[in-house]
Amino acid sequence: MMKLVGFRPPLLSFVRRAFISSSALKWEGGVSMVQGASRGIGLEFAAATSVREHYGSLNLLINASGVLSIPDVLEPERTLSKLEKSSLLLAYEVNAVGPILVIKHMWPLLKLGGGSGTKREFAIVASLSARVGSIGDNGLGGWHSYRASKAALNQLTKTISVEFTHKKDPIACVLLHPGTVDTDLSQPFQRNVPENKLFTKEFSVQKLLNIIDNAKSSDNGKFFAWDGQEIPW
């Protein structure tokens, strides 16, 4: 599910204003889009009032969709013997293909939007990844489909970030690991998570918004954890 929303304070400090011209409703200020905003972390990113008009430009795109398990369809594999083609393809389609195609189709709007109406000079694409998608950080194994799909999202996003740099497009892409958050996605797997490592949606979102708010153009193509630490590929 996709929603167009106004930026949620304190992400950026600016005034959003709309006025009627002789021809159409015109928007002054930043516009953000949350892809995957129907529940969980994505829902926390969405503003109280949905934007009902098409603004023609975009300043922030948050890719928040993701799948880890679906009863009787997809379960994290604990061993190679449980790996199925269907699970690999489903995880890849939702966790990598979907977000990347959204970036592709929003690219013209992001170029037009840049940093207009915000305090920065570039638009931001922030995609929710996961630490388990890091190859360098993989010391436990398992969860083959989920790990591989998030690694694919990371590589595709990194490649896009290089292209944006070469084309001098005013867009920066960052990948974000939200930590283990108390959502439907993590609920079946929370049993062994220490209490202080299971975050509320509000806590995680605020941390991620801080990273987005303080992002620099030099952060284009980087992978950050919720606490701002860079994660190895």
C-alpha cells in the first residue's frame, strides 16, 4: 500500500502551505511518500492527514514494505534443507523488487523535488533494510530468503546511489536497519529477544527520523543502524 503524506515533525522544520491559484491547487513545502504505510513501522511514518492531491514532485521517499513470514507460505529457514524456490522468489519480490521499482517510478518526481521546501538541497530515499542482510555481519546463518532479499535490496540501492551521483541528481539514498521492533513482522520471533533490544515502533521511528533528518549528501549509498552506526555490507 502506498500513501502520500506531509512530513511528520520533527523530521524537518518548515511550514506547509497550500493556496488556490487561478488554475489549480499548488503546494509549497516538502512532500513525502511512505511505501508500505498500512501497518507497523510504515504506519508510524505516515502523517495524520493524507495528501489528497498529486503535487508533481517529491522530497522524501520511505520504502517501508517487507515480509519475513506468512503462515503456511513463508517461514524463515533455519537450515538449507528447508529452502524452497517459492520462498526465495517471494521474499525477493517483496523485499527487493518492490522497493526498487517504486524508486524507479518516483525518480522523476524526486529529481524535480530535490530539497525544495526543506532545509536541505537534495531529496532522500530511505529504504528499510535489516542487519541480517549484511554479508559481513552474518555469523549465524539461517533465514536464507530474508537475508538474501535484503542483501539484494542493499546492492540495488547502492547501485542506484552511484547512478544518481554520476548524473548529479539531487537525491541521496540511505538504507536503514530499525532494530528488532515490536511489529507483526517480528512477533513470531520475539521469544529470544532481550527486553531492552525489543523496541517500540515509536522509539525506532524516532531514531530513524533522526538519521534521515541529519543525512548529508555524502551519506548517499550508506547503510545505517537505528543508532546511527554504519553497518558493513
